[in-house]
Amino acid sequence: MSVTTDSFVTLSILWGIPTALVLRGYLKMNDEERKSAKQDFKSKGFIMTMGFMLIGAFLSHVGMVFNVLIIKGIGMTLFTLGAIISAVDMWKVGKVRSVFLIFLTTVVICAWLM
């Protein structure tokens, strides 16, 4: 595992700043808003769509930084699975958005493979 300082700093900034901002926003919420946010994050729809995509993107990025192909592969699989489930879920709302999401996911996967 060869980790460069630049890639580790990029990983820290890319995932650290949004995490800190979400945590800060959560801590500013009142109790009722916190309960609502917890229920939203625990819902099956959120976990199967955005949850898989976020965890997949994170694992894939960690796999690229530390040059561990198995972690990168697991991350890409979770990301793709979350995008497919999101596209199927979005198909009811709008077919154009669903096709756009599939196209965007394909572009991201091709960029990660290079």
C-alpha cells in the first residue's frame, strides 16, 4: 500500500468537510427535527438508495487512495446498486430523470475504472 500525502489530504477534505457540516447542522436541530432526521435516515428507501451510493463512493475512494482493489470493487458495486435502485425508484416520478441518473452513474463508473 503506497499512500501519497496528496491523496490522503484529498480524501480527508472531500469527506471530512461535508461530514463536519452535516454533523454541525444536526447538532443545531431541535429534538423534534432530530427525531424526524433519524427516521428519514433509518428508512429502507434512504438506505437502499442514498445510503448505498454514499457508502459505495466512500469505500471506492478509500480503495483508490490505499490501492486496495477489493475495497474499490466493493465500493463500486454498492454505488452501482444504489444508483440502479434509485433509478428504478425514480422511474415512477420521471423517466427522463431516471435515464439521466443511469447515464451519470455510467460516467462515474467509467471515470473510476480509468
